[in-house]
Amino acid sequence: MPATESDDVEVVVGLVLDHPGCTAAELAELVAAKGLDPRRTNRLLQAAVRRGDVIVSQSTFWAIRDTFDGFEEI
């Protein structure tokens, strides 16, 4: 993954952590506010999953992977 892509993934992971319970539409708005193309939100989330960082969509909330205790709802 190119460095820019990796940086963008970090931004999305940070947004998910900083905005507990945000919906996909809200997350796309937050991504856009950071200057990233909101149409890339799903691709960046998928990259975070492949890296093992994060993110599981469970209906209306996102979860951050906690390697010790399973998943933490946010």
C-alpha cells in the first residue's frame, strides 16, 4: 500500500475512534472534512480491515478491533 494510502487509512481509523457510533454517511462527511474523497471511505475501511487494525461494521455502529478482548462497540 502506498504511503499516502496508509496515511489515509490512519485518518479513517482515527475518525472512527474519535466519533463513536457514527453512521457510514456521517463517517463519509468526516472523511470529506479531512480533505479526502468521501467516495474512498469504504475502500479505506477495507484496507484497515486487511491490515488488521480495525473496523467491523455491525449494522449501525463501527467497532475497533481489540486484540485482547474481542471487539469494543463504539
